Amino acid sequence: MRLRFATLFALASAVLIMLGVPASATPASPSPSPAVAVPTATSEPAPVTGPAIRVRLIDEAKKDAAGDPVPVPGVTVRVADTASGDPIGEGVSNDMGVAAIAIPGRGDYTVTLDTKTLPAGVKLTGTKELKVSVKLDMGQNVAFPLNRAEVKTTARSQQLINATVGGIKFGLIMALAALGLSLIFGTTGLTNFAHGELVALGAIVAWAFNVLLGIPLVFAAVLSVIIGGLFGWIQDRGLWRPLRHRGTGVIAMMIVSIGFGIALRNIFQYLFGASTKPYAEWTRQSKSTYLGVFNLADKEIGIILVSILVIALTTFALAKSRLGKAMRAVSDNPALSASSGLRVDGVISNVWILGAALSALSGVLLGINSQVNFMMGYQLLLLIFAAVTLGGLGTIWGAIIGSLIIGIMMEVGPMFGVPTSIKEVAPMAVLIIILLVRPQGILGKAQRVG
């Protein structure tokens, strides 16, 4: 009997619970009904569960306490089908500046902002109509710029001027190394594939004096040029002069220079490291100076002035000094120069000293312009060869003109569709075209200074 009574009581309790009647006979005291929140015009809208276009509107000219842009509520946004023009729906931005408009699914839509609903002081920076291609099932997010500071684009003519000036700067840096290569080729006939390492040597030695020893960059550059010239003399006395005296052909010497360049490059990587490093004085961008139609940073002005000064002094010395006349004599006819009493080996050693010193200075200036790396000379080598070949092998003015043409074409090329990653293609194309018309180069037959 007790089991049956318990079973009946449990069933009755379950039925009462299902019907919402309290199982206890004691009535419960009525609880006050909760307050109902009245939604405002800018409260959070009903969430859109399906695909939708969600528009975010923020005032970019104002910041909140956390420093974030302030949202813009109460702005109407409409969505229409782009192909048919039929309206899809509209929404009003909430307190977070977000308006969500449900769409049928993937497709092309036109999102229009009603500028009349913008609050006072808020202006649309761009266009009020955006074409949106929805490719995801969840929809897409869209943003309209409000009170954004307008960025003035540089005129194409100004871009061309800036690119030309940058090309002249790079061409002058390259001209110093090309002068050295042209002098060595003109007097010895050697196509030196280790010449790029002379450029890297100058930059790395200057970096070591400047950063590791704390010597000001100007003095570090002077010491680097001296060491570069000394290394050129050691190169000639220890390697190239013995090969010349043994009657080694220029092809064999060229192959030796390739191996010598690889060895130097690996030594530089071992001692300097593989990362790119700046000089101590230029860890930050230096200030710029406005020069009428273009701006130049102080370091760029220094690079251009030093390059022009050194090139002018070098060409003047080669034209007027006894050493310059001796270099031209050895370049024209080494045997006749030797029979006339000239010390041909001494002249060639001086050429190596001058050529290596100029290349070291080129490396220092290139490091100031774009920091120091153990591969910088190797990366510049092909352009140096192109400049010397374009201007005319063995001619001083040809090396200078060829370097300027290569430098300008590299910087101006991207303005005419050449990708920046392969901007070296433009000067190479010019080189091929000119050599097809004039194989000896621009000044191959002209009277040369050195």
C-alpha cells in the first residue's frame, strides 16, 4: 500500500509541475514584474543571422578616452542589387556605428550612404556609393571614411623630378666604382669580377671604424678609402703582377677574379654577418631640405656633393697630371711606354690604388644611402659592368655618362610600368638597344680623359 501511495503521489506531482501548478499548497508571494527597457533609436538592432553587409561608420577626426575613433550612430545605409538596381534593404547605424543589412547571398551589391542623415560636423571623405562583390556566405564588411584627413597625391611631373634626382644620386655613387673599373680595364685589359668586393670592403671597413670603434663617419670614410687603396696595391703586387709576368691570358685572369671575388664575399659574410646594418650617424632618417622643386635629405646632399667633387678632381688629375698622362700612355701601348722609360708595373700599381680607393668611397656612400650588407658590391657589379660597357670600355667620361644613364633609368623605369622588384631590367634593355646601334658604346671612339 505504501508503494502504491508513493507512486500515485509522484505521478500527481509530475502532472502538477507540467501544468505549472505549484506542488505545495502554500501560495507563493507574487514577485514584482521586471522593468522593461525601452529601446532608443540608436540601440543595437536585431541581429542578422544570415548573410549580410555590415557597414561600420566611425568619425576618424575624433577620439574617445581610449584613443579609438568615435562611432557615428543614426546614419541610414541602403543596399541594392548592382545588376538590376533593385533595392535589397536598408539599415541605421547603432551606438557602435554598425548597420547590418541582410542580403540574399553571394553577388554584386551597391552600398549607398544617405549623407542627409549624417550628424552635424561629420562629413563623408570619399564617395557615398560603393560597389561590393560578396564572395563569402556570411557576407562582407564595408566602411565609409568619415572626416578622414585627405592625402594629397604627388603630381606625376613631381614624381618624375624626384625619380630623376634619385637616379642621378645613385648614378654618381655608381660612377665612382665604374671609374675604378674603367681605369683597371684600360691599363691592364682585365675584366675584374672581384671589383664589387672592393665596393663592399669600403662600406664594411667604414662601418667597423664608425660603429665598433666609435670614430665619426667622416674620418671613418677617409680611413676606409686609404685601406681600400692599400688593398688594391696588395692585390696587384701579390696576385695580378705575378700572373702578368707569367704571361697569363686575360681569360684565365678573369676566371681567377671570379674565384677571388667568391672568396672575399665569404670572408665578408663570416666577419660582418649576413644582416644589413646602418652607420651610427644614420640610424634614423635625417631631415630634408627643400631645393626649389624637390626635397633632399641632408645625407643625400652630402652624397651628391662628395661624388661630384671626387669625380671632378679625379678627371682633372688624369687630364693634367704626369700620372694621368702615364696611365693613358700605358693604356694605349704598354710595350712602347716601357721602351720610352716608363715603369709600367709602377703605373699599373698606381692605377690599382686609385681604382680601389674610388670603389671603397663608392661603397661608403652606398652604405650611407642604403645601409651596409656583405652582398652590396656583388649586387652592384652587374650594373657597374653595364655602365662601363654602355659608356665605352676603358673611357673615363664614358663610365660616368653610362653610370648616370643606368641610375636614371633604374629610378624612372617604375613610373612607366616596370615593376620595382625588377627595375634593373630597364637599364639593361637600354644597354642592349644602344650596343645594337653602337657596339663600342657611347664614347667608345671619343678622346678619353684617362
